[in-house]
Amino acid sequence: MNEAIRLGLTMMGGGLLAIVILMLVAKITSKVNIEEQEGKKPVYNIQAVVKGKRTLVEADPENPAVPVTKYFVTFHKRDGNRVEMLVPGEDYGLAAEGDEGILVYQGDEFIVFKRTS
């Protein structure tokens, strides 16, 4: 009877290990597909004006006691639409409301804002 239990537990453990491995492979494959899709989106270069700035302070997911600041800039595009983008701190610091320039982005990802005035 002990051998039957031992064999059953061994088979269950192997099955669980296989499930965990399959889940990891699926997660990695999914992430690669998303990154590939993002890379296929066109890169836009559009005229825009900085209309606003804001920050968001959150806890670091890896260390909740440490705050992390995210920086956002709102751009008014020439077509009349506004878009708020997550930007690096350095770009946030250099941006001022009213700045005009070329906004370069791919999908939802900010690349650079090149000031023309």
C-alpha cells in the first residue's frame, strides 16, 4: 500500500511539474508575441504642443516600501486630438507647457519629443 501511495504522489508531482513548465512556456510565448506585435506598429512623427504634465507616485512592486514616480506629458496633436504619454523623467523635466515640436512614438510608447520652438 505504501508503494502505491508513493507512486501516486510521484505521478502527481510529475504532473504538477509538467503543468508549471507548460504555464511558463505559455507566458514567455505570450510576452514574445506582444513584443513582436508592438515592434510591427508604425513609428509616428507628428507635430504636437505640450499641454500638460503630471506625476504619479506608486509603491515599487518589488519593494512596496520604496516609492516609484511615473512621469506623464499630455500632447495636443495637430489633428486636434490629445494624447497623454508615459515619458522618462529627463524628458518630463525638459518639457514645458506650450513647447512645440515633433512627437515621435510607436503604438502607445513614447520615443522622443523634438522641440522646434
